Amino acid sequence: MPERTRGAPAALTIARIRQRIVRCARCPELRRYCADVARVRKREFANERYWGKPVPNLGEEDARLLIVGLAPAAHGGNRTGRMFTGDGSADWLARALYRSGFASQPSSVRSDDGYRLIDAFMTAAIRCAPPGNKPTPRQMANCASHMEDELNALRRIEVVVALGKIAFDTILRLLRARGYASDVPLRFGHRLEYALQPPASATGARPLRLIASYHPSRQNTNTGKLSQAELDGVFIRARTLIGRAKGSRAR
């Protein structure tokens, strides 16, 4: 990430950003929807207490891999309070991250199950579960500053994996606003990979690799559009680009 402009406010800590996300009320209609889902619940989870609020990011600020998703699932992250936890998409992603050394275990079921990211940081284009998984442009704009704050705090990112076109478009727009550029046109497609260079004025900024991936949603996995091996390949490629985790991160 590029260094902040001289004279600009200091970057927020990840802990502070998480507090802001959980308390965010910029989209009252989404807060009501998430609360209603938490109140009614799915029969399968009728005896559980839902989170029912905006879902914060996951990971540490010294991570070298940034994973960008779409939004919490109504009965996944909105239930468990942790990104990509407790639903089918989480199952697929956790296996892929574990196999490539970016997660401590191959399952992400509930917030207290011991699952943690290794050298990776997970965020999303929108932090509240939207009806039908279709956030509006206004809701996306309202949520954008949370990811801007995260990018200010993440100083070691080398590779970005965008899960789905909305995630791809969101992170690309924010990186372009920071002056990152590519020598080729950028379009979304599974396993398409791009080199992004920071502006010359951003002293100490790191070049980035952006990898596009289909989202591990049921719409993609149940139809065969995305296989587990194909998703695994995305993160194996990310691991190859980053190299073996160092120190305590080594598997």
C-alpha cells in the first residue's frame, strides 16, 4: 500500500476500524434487515443467537495477502459475526486457504472454533448482509470508506484476491484512486492476474498482484462453474507469488 500523504491524519488501527464497522449505521435499511434475519432465524439455527450487525474484517495488519469478498451471508457471517464463517462458501474458502497455508484449519464454522488466518487479511465490499446478496450502489458507496481505512492500515500487502466481480470492481476502483495502474486493460475473469504499479510519488509503496476468482457461492459451486480444485489453485498461486510464510507463520 502507498504511504499516506504527508500531513494527512494517521491511519486508524485495525482494532479501531473494526469498532467503526460494527457500529456503522449508514444504511438503516440494511441494519433493519440484518436484525430481522437475526430475530426470525433459519430453522436450522433456531436455537442460536445471531450476530445481526455489520461484520468486521478478519486478520492482522501485517498480512501480505488481501482477500476481498462481497458481503456477509444472511445465515453465515450475519449469524456468526465472522467473515466467511458458517455457510457453504465458508467451507470452500477455508479448505482452499488451509491447503495453501493461509489458514490454521480447513473449516470455519463458528467464531470460537479456533480458525484464524495466517499472513492473510479478509474484508468485503459491504459489511451488512444485503437482501438477495445484491447491495445497491448507494449502499456500496456508504461502505467504501471502511475499506479505504483498511488499505491505509495494511502496509505489507503484496497480493490481492478478489472473489467475484463486485469485489474485483470495488478493490480495483479504490486502488486506482490511490494511483495504482496496469499496462494492460483490466477485466474480471477467473484466474486472470494483473500487475499493478504504485504511483512514483508514493515513496515506499509496494507493487501489487491482483488475482480475480469466481466467488465460492452455491450458485457457482453447485453448478460446476467453480470447483474446489480451481479455488485451491487461486490461493496456491497467491502462495507462490508471496513465498513461504516466515517465522511463526511457517507451516
